[in-house]
Amino acid sequence: MKKIEAIVRPFRLDDVREALAEIGAKGMTISEVKGYGRQKGHTELYRGSEYQIDFLPKIKVEIVVADTMVEQVVDAIMKSARTGQVGDGKIFIFPVDDVIRVRTGESGESAL
């Protein structure tokens, strides 16, 4: 199993969710996060004063899938989150040793 974490633009969340639902990915966790990469923030004008915004709002999507679905999930996220501009986000893939469903005690892929 693998855990896939994707950092995407907030307005692309619905597209990502729909793309994952279309390929049959079950369940995900969403977090509102702030950060920067190559985009490096921006300046804003507020009441005549200029402010530097260092950390930009992003959405972190976390999903654990079977090894056989990793490529499909990554492709779905990439296609649905891409705008072609700096700041589209990143995808991280981690190995998952085990998962346990709290309600039933099931473990492994059957707990997904």
C-alpha cells in the first residue's frame, strides 16, 4: 500500500475529488495548509500599504491506496490539478506498512 499526499491549489479541489471518484479511489483526507515553493508568495496592497504574503493557501489531499492503484491516482491528480503555472503543487508517495480499521479490527488492504 502507498500513501499519496498531494498539495494543490484550493480552487482545484473539486476537480481532484471528482477525478479520484471516477477511478474508484475510496476515501481521502483534506487539510487546509499554507506554504510556498518556487512560487515564493506575493505582495498585496491593503489600504494603501504593501504587504508581503510569504505563505500561500493550499489544500493537502491524503489518500491511501493499494500498490496497483498508485499510478492511476497520481495521473488523476496531475490531470485535474494542473493549470500550467508555477504553484500547481506537488505529489508525495510514501510506503504504508499496515492499516487497521478501528471499528472492525480489519487490517491490510481490506481495511481501505
